[in-house]
Amino acid sequence: MDEAASIEESYHNSYYYFIRAVKILSESPEKQCELVGDYNVAWELKDEVSSGIYLIESPASTLNASQKLAIQQLIDELNKMPATVLREATNHKINLKAMQNPVWVPLRKQAAILQRTLEAATKNNERYFS
């Protein structure tokens, strides 16, 4: 496999996991806990969505300027999150309480908007893997 193909594959794999995390972030607290498996839900979501920085910087990126900006804005908001919300948690009760924190409400809305902003990129990613 040549280097360009490897970079493209890396980009598409990263996008796949990023958009999956964005979709989970847009869900209700109960659904988020279920989808992440009640294991460090807040930290995992913040980490996985924040990895979207790679999509902005990748030479294989097919995102336009407004899509990149929307990703960066969500990452910036996640980086403002209080550390107390990102506690380690391995059971449903603690994870659910963390995800019910009001700090997540605007982030869920922002994630839902980002999904719509990235619809074309998501379809492109799905075509890559089909």
C-alpha cells in the first residue's frame, strides 16, 4: 500500500470513529451510557470527539472550511468542560449522573447540528467502506 493510500485509510478510519462519537454525544444521557457501555462515558466521549482534530489537520481531509470550523468549535467547547464532570466511572449510576450534568445540554445540541453539517462527509465515509 502506498503512503497516500495509507493516509487516506487512516483519515477514513478516524472519521468513522469520530462521527460515531458525535452521534453518541447527541443522544440522551441514558442512551449515551448504554452505547458507551457505562465505562467512563464522559471522558470517553470527550476524548473520542476531541480526536476530530486529526480530521482538520490530515492531508487526506475532504472537509471544507465550514465543516472544519464546526468540528473545531465542538472540540473547543469540550475543552472548557469542568474536570469534575470527567470523573472515572465504571457503573451506570455514576456515569448517568455525570451525563445528566447541565454542561452537556448545549454540547448535545451542537453535536446534532454538527452531524447535519457533516452529512456529505459521512456519506463519503460510508462509500469509502462499502
